[in-house]
Amino acid sequence: MSYPHFSADCHEHHGLVRDFGGERPRIVCLCGSTRFYDAFRAANLRLTLAGEIVLSIGCDTKSDGDLEAAWEIAPLTEIKPALDDLHKRKIDLADYVLVLNVGGYMGESTQSEVKYAISIGRTVEFLEPASIYDFDAESVASGA
């Protein structure tokens, strides 16, 4: 898929959507710094038990083990942009985004994901208030 579209239109564009004979659970994509891995695990458990499909980070690049494994594939400077892009594809699949902004923290990658989610019409929710961040339509359009 080379362009964003609403998840309700997915069946017209690709084979990722199937009718399972009932209402599909909501799909949430978790976003935030991997330094808050415990928050990802807690949110994943809570939302899964609530009956939602959870899309999350695939690895914890802040842990030594994951960094070591990543370095075997390619330098982290090459892997990080690919992981960021992959996470945006998860946002494409999601109905909404939950930002795990522990302590109000949102790094550049997370801010970029929030702007992307807004630009394609996804609802964005925050774990903690995010009033210090301005994600209005103008900043999204300008990529600021």
C-alpha cells in the first residue's frame, strides 16, 4: 500500500481485512520510548484483557541484549529508521494510537509517530496529559 487510507476502506485496498462473523475488536498501536518497556508490557496486558488487538514495539532497543542482537544485523543508526518506519505501518493498521508518555516524556520518534497518526486521521490518546506538545493541524502539515 503506497498511500494512507481509513481502516474502514481496507477491504477495498488489500487482503488484510477478513470477516470473522462478528464485530472486529479495536486495534490499538502503542507508541512511546522503548525506555518505558514496562509501560508497554502493562498496557499490552491491560488492553489485551479488555479484548483489543494490540500492536506494539517489536524489540526493546534500550536493553543490552536487544542492542547486541541488532548490531549483528546492522549498525543501530541503520536499523532505527527502519524500525520507525515499520512502527508507522502498525499505525496504518490501527484504529487508534495510545502514547505511553510516562512522566510526560515524548522523544522525537514518538512525536513523529503522533504527527503521522494525526495526519492519517487516527485518534490519539495519551497515558499522561500532553498539553506541552502542540500537535495541531498546522504543525502536522508542516512536519514540525
